[in-house]
Amino acid sequence: MFEFQLAKRLYTTKGSTNKISKPAVFIAKLGIAVGFIVMLITVAVVIGFKGEIRDKAVGFNSDIQIVNYHSTSAYETSPIAVSDSLIQYLNQQAAVAHTQRYSSKVGMIKTEESFQGMILKGVAQDFDTSFFEKYLKEGRLPQFNDSTSTHEVLISQTLADLLHIQLADRIYTYYAEEEGIRARRLEVVGIYETNFYEYDKLYLLTDLHTVNRLNKWKNDQSSGLEIQLKDYSQLNDYSETLGDLLFGETDVYGEPYIVYNVEQLNPQLFGWLALLDLNVWVILGLMMAISGFTIISGLLILILERTQMIGLLKSLGANNRAIRKIFIYLASFLIARGLLWGNCVGLTLCFIQAQFGLIPLDPSVYHVDRVPISLSFWWIALLNVATILIAVSMLVGPSYIISKIKPASSMRYE
């Protein structure tokens, strides 16, 4: 089509812009580039931040938990026996990556100088250790099993700093019961740090047998069953499916099941993360508006500069629609060049931050120690396509100014 070819020739011809339009065109491309850089970095940071926080919440709680319906909270749990047949059934499901039992007990750590409330979480041989191995700072993980007590414990760096505990120290923990206070001495064999303060200051990790003995539960009982999914996007659907499956079902002791997912267990946390999406849309809208106004200004200046050419084309029989398409194509080339600059600079900055973490954050506030970055080909491509479509659509209205230009008067225009 001749409109595209003419627009391409006008864009590529050297000296095709004069001293008035050249800086305007540069500013238009720069506006697109800067706006896209801000949008790209914003989306990469927010997705990375949400992913980091979500992964940490899942690391402590797993995606889905099957617990006793009578449990009063996530901390004060009632025992439930999950049958081997149910575990086998879940492990055979396409959506399930892993299942593991756990038990918890609320207690207190007391040293000579201070004390701190905590939750002792016990796990067995089936526990997926990858999360805590990732954040292990010193030592090793305890030996997890459900048949003997190792009296080994993994604590957080937060608790270690608060209570001045070091690796290989023996700590005294206390648990309130109807008969009085029970004590257990545990050896610190490892220290982890996730920077997830709400959980770091609470959780100690030990073997399942130790916690079950403190709770006076039978060997086949535990606080619940944790389920890890292969795809987090299936969280709500699968938790509803599992909840319907176990509705009205009980264990061998007549205790009813109930299903919670990680978002239901942490409503404030995930509600806060949901607010970040609103911030992203606001920033995207503002940057898109700014970029759109700059490219509109560039388009109007290009039309003003080529008034004589417009008059000539009209005198040769070209209609307003064809001429408008020429200038929209021309502006699209400017948008594409601006996006090229934006992608190169934006992705470079994201890559540098992802590799070297040059911009730190206060982990006590943000739960991460540096600005997180997450890049995906699909959302980057979607952001590029959306920017092109929105920016080009914003040019349609201003391009109608071409219809006001008369051939007779434009031929005398300088």
C-alpha cells in the first residue's frame, strides 16, 4: 500500500525533518522510551516483589493445608489423622507436587537475659527441605523423622539476634499445659534467615516426634497435612475441589477435616499484595498518558511541517483517510523506535539489578533485602503490544486535523 511505503520513505530519508520538527520528533521518541522504561521496571519490580513474598508465605505454610475443623487458629491446633489412602490419592493428582505432615506447638524460649514467644513446628521424613535450604545461613537442617526425638532445632537469625543465641547453643523452651509448664532443651544445629519478619520471629523447626510428644498425640496424628501444588494459579480451584471432596469426612477418630489455602491463612498479607496491583495500573496509566501526549505533539508538528505535502497529495486525488494513514504510520515508526530504546535500557537496568542487587531495601519493612526483579517474555511482549496499540489509537483523533487543510491555501504555506 502506498501510504505505508510513503511513510517509510519519509521516515528513512535523511534531512526529511527541519530544525523545528527534529527536536520535537526526538522528544516524542524520548517520551515513549522513558515512559516504557518506567512501566517495564514497575511491572518487573511488582511481579518480583509479589513472587518473593508469596514464595515465602508458601514456604512456611505450603499452598494448601488440611487441618482439624476444630482448630481454633493456625497456632493452637487440634490433632487429626490423615490416612495413608488420602495421602496416596493426593500424590496421584496431576495438580499436586508434594504432600507432607506437620505438627505445631506454641511455646516460649527463655535465656538468662531474655525470653520470646515462638511456635515449634515439627516435620517428618517427607518434609520438602528446599525452602529452608535456600535460606540457611549457618549449620545444617535438623534430622526430621516421626519415630524418635533428635532434640535438634533450626531457628531464625531474627530470634538468634533477639536472644543472643549462637550455633550449637542449647536452648530451653517452655510450654504451658493444664498440668503446668513443660520444658524441653533443644540444640541449635542451624540458623536460617528469610527476612520475612512475621514468621522469622516465630518459627522453630524440629522433628515431628518431638512436637507430637509435647502435644501428647498418637503416632498417626498431627496438626495437619500440607500440600504443594505444581502451579500456583490452580490454588483457588484446587482448594475448592479438595474442600468439596473432604466436606463431611472425618478421620479414624471422628475428627472432621477442613481445607485452607495460603491466601486464606494470610488474608492481610495477600490483601496488601493485591493493593500493589492498583498502584501498577495507576503508574501504567500515567506513563501511557504522558507518552501519548508527547507522541501526539510530535504528530501535530509533523503535520504542520508537511502542510504543503498534504495539499499536494490532496490535489493529486488522495483523500483525507489515506493521508491520515500516512502520518499515523509515520508516528508508529517513531513509537517503535522509542520502544526499542525503552526495551534496551529497561531490560539492561532490570538485568543489572537482578544479578547484582545494587538497590537494597530494609528487610524489616519490605521482607526482602534488595529490590526484586522478575522478567518474563510473555508479559514483556504483552506490554510492548499494549503500548503500541494504545499509543496508535491515541493518534487517530488528532490526525483528523488533516481534513481541515485545504489544497489551495496549503500550496502557499511556508
